[in-house]
Amino acid sequence: FQGRCYRAIKVKSINDLSIYTVNTKIINRTFLSATKSLNFAADYVSDRQADSEYTAILTFDIRYENAALDISSLSEFPNEQEVLIMINRVFR
């Protein structure tokens, strides 16, 4: 998969969001599930905000085909437009 995808996250405190600043390099140490749909990620965040948790949407611009797979056709929920981001990828 090449293109833009999104991952909604929740954290325990506002301080935990500090590692996710623009132009900061992050490396994922596990497979990540993401979606091609910004609306789907936003709905996830909206649902979690009612729980008084801190939430954010991470945006990934996937430039290399081997960095992620579009698995929506394999998913039990194809409307989620799921993308699987491979392990040990560096993002900025």
C-alpha cells in the first residue's frame, strides 16, 4: 500500500502526547492497524472522548509499498478500509 492512512490513539495523560509532535521521528515496534478513512478514525476518537480520555489521530504517509499492506479485502469489516503497517518502520 502506498498513500495516506490514519491511526486513532488514546493516551492516559496529555503529557503522553508530547512524543507525537510534527517532524519527530517515531519507530513502530509492532504491527499497527490503520485506516484509509479519516472519517472512520475521527469516529473512533469521538467515541473515546466521551470516556474523558486524551485522543489523537496520527497521519501516516506511506511512500514504500513494502511498508504497509491494504488488508481491507481480507478483513471481516471491509468498510474500515484497514491498512496493516509493518514492524520497525520509521516515520516522521
